[in-house]
Amino acid sequence: MKRMINLKGLLLSGMMMLGMTAFAQKIEGTNNPAIDNYSQSYRLGFAVNGGVTTGDYFNWALGGDVRFQYDLTKKTSLTLTTGFTNLFGDGDIKDLGFIPAKAGFKAFVWEDQFYVLGEVGAGFAVTNNYDQTTFIWAPGIGYATDIIDISVRYEGMNDFHADQIALRLAYGFKL
């Protein structure tokens, strides 16, 4: 189990480093009007999430989230994500609802629409007398336009014994 957590952490670290190093760019003095004239902006997105769990206690997950995004450059952004996710129990196991609070880094890697994203944060259990808080880490890939964002992510949750592979469908807009 410990080896699996180390492997997951290495994967997330690698994706975040790829995004930060490969796509970092100088904003001023590049002689490239597309970069020199770029104004940083804020975005807000509302999403529905659905996924399958990888643990033994829960079968699937369903939730919604709100993501605040600050565009550092045309190709890189910082994100803050929260919402609610319900993990549906298997058999006699009660459902687990939790509120995630995650911060992340998004890097557009192809055509200014395809991206990689890494998020870390906490999940706060809020239903059925669960009283745990867990560390959450979530690498993902996605496709975004001016108004839609479709992504797939692996979300690791250390203390809930139920990681998930989730699909996120979002509507977003500039603030």
C-alpha cells in the first residue's frame, strides 16, 4: 500500500513539474504580440462529476463542483475547486458525502485547448456520521473552450479507502 501511495505521489509531482517547467514563458519583451498583449483574467466554472471508485467499500461517485481559475498566462492557470461528492456504498456500507477543497495548476499543452491539471487539498466528510478529513490529490487531463470544460481525473483520497476515476463536465465563463 505504501508503495502505491509513493507511486501516486510521484505521478502527480511529475505532472505538476511538467506543467510548470515546459510551459512557463516570459510575459514581457518576447516580441510576440499574442503573449505581450495577454491580460491575465479570472474564470468561474460549474460542473457535474461522475466516476467509479477503486476501493472495496464504495461502488461509484456523483457530485458537483465550482472552480475558480486565475489565468497566469495564455497557457497556465491556478485553480481553486470546491463542491460536494457522494460516494455510494456497497452493500451495508453507508454512503459517504464529502466536501473537497483543492488548489491546482493547469497547463495547456496542445492547441490552447487540451490541458493537464494537478490538484491537491482536503476532503471533509459531512454525511452519515463519518467524521474524517482526508488528503486529496488529483492529476487529470482535459479539453476546454471558452464555455465548456471536459476532463478526466484520478482522485486519490488517503483516508476514505475509495479513490475514484471521474469525468467532469463543466460550463465556464470569464469574470
